[in-house]
Amino acid sequence: MVLQAPAQRQQPSVTWTHLPDDFVLPNDPGENIQQPALAAALTDALSAGDRLQSQILIASNFGLVATVEQKTVVKAPDWFYVPQVLAISPETIRRSYTPSLEGDPVAVVIEFLSETDAGEYSIRPTYPYGKFYFFEQILKVPTYVIFDPLSLSLEVRCLQAGTYVLQAPNPEGRYWIPEIELFLGLWQGTRVGMTIHWLRWWDEAGQLLLWSSEQAEQERQRADQEHQRAETAIAALETERHQTAALAAKLKELGIDPAAL
């Protein structure tokens, strides 16, 4: 799908500066309805699994900034994860993220391909730079994931000696993402009215991280079961009360005082 950048290529000069206030960020619409849903599902499972803290930055279609050969370069991946960023004031709206300057380097990038993305995920080593080259040689993102929802192709690359190396899945078809300490894989099912193959997280024990909607459904089912058990117990007590009353009436018919027993 994507070629590796030649190892012998001279490294670009990269510096970290804030995005200029007058820089116009790209505002391209999503290629299809699946991409925002896929990104939201990844974040939702981490949040529902209590794996997000305030210092973590997760964003979708959000500008990552680097100054390369004195030119500002911004790429907006479909989903990315930064383990720790510097705090900003509550009234400040973060419009981009510059690694090293504003916090940790970007740890994980995930992209969802569309029919028009083939050229964008290139190794182009000159301005404005291909995305593959940008994440490998400029940002040096440790884990780079590319998912093609059409062909259901999932590729996970880890940075080794400055070059992305394609990883092999485990027997279940999942990939270990060390920066998040979770497995990533495909799962078919329904969410927000869409029945497709989703990217999902599993923990080290192989337990699927549930979405918030799935957790809510589990709680609803658990509450229903508790309600049913309570109704069964009440019915059993009512049956026992009726049986006791019937026995007392029968004893009285026989001239026996139930209280004397």
C-alpha cells in the first residue's frame, strides 16, 4: 500500500514553533461518513474504560505542526494520541499541537483510507511532504496505523532505527500498541446505526474494551435481571403467604387452632 522512505535520504531540518496566528488551517470535509465515526469509537472506548486522564491529548482531524526547512507544515491525521501535554488555561482553545513545544511527541497516529487518499499517504520528501514521510521522518511517530475500510486492510508500523517496519498480528489478528498498552484489531458490529468493521481495543487479557453505549446496555440488562429476581422473590413470598393462609383455614375447619401449634 505504502512504500518506505529510503534510509539514506538526508534528514530534514526540523524545529518546533507555535503555529502562526495568521496560518490558515485546512478545512477539508471528511471523505465519507465512516471516518469520523471510526475515530470517535476509538476514543469512546478508552474513555469508557477509564483510560484517559486530563494530561492526555486525543484528537481527530486536528493539525500537528512542525517547521521543516523554515516552512510551517501541518498535517491532520484522522486520529492521534499524545500521552502528556502541557496544561492550557480553560479559556484557551487549542487549534493545533506542536510536539516538544507543547508536550510529548505524538505516540500513535491512525489513518483511515478513502478512495482519494492514495497520493496523500506518500513518501514525498519535499514540501508539503507526504503524510507517510511526515510521520516517519519529521514527527518520528513510534506507531503508525493505516486502515482501509473498503478492503479491510489493517497495517501497523513501528519505528525501528528511524524507519517504519510493518508489524505482524497475533493469532487473533490483533496488533499490540505499546504506547497505549492495548491490542488493536477489527470487529464487526453496529454502532450509531452503522453496521461495519470497526477498529477496537482489547486489553492484555484479551478482554474487549466496551463502548459507553455497550456499558450502558450492560447496566440496563443487569438492572432488568435484578428487577426480575426481585419480582420472582416477591411472587414466591406471596405464594408462600397464600399457602400459609390456606393451611390455617384448613386447620380451623378441623377444629385445630393454628396458633396453638
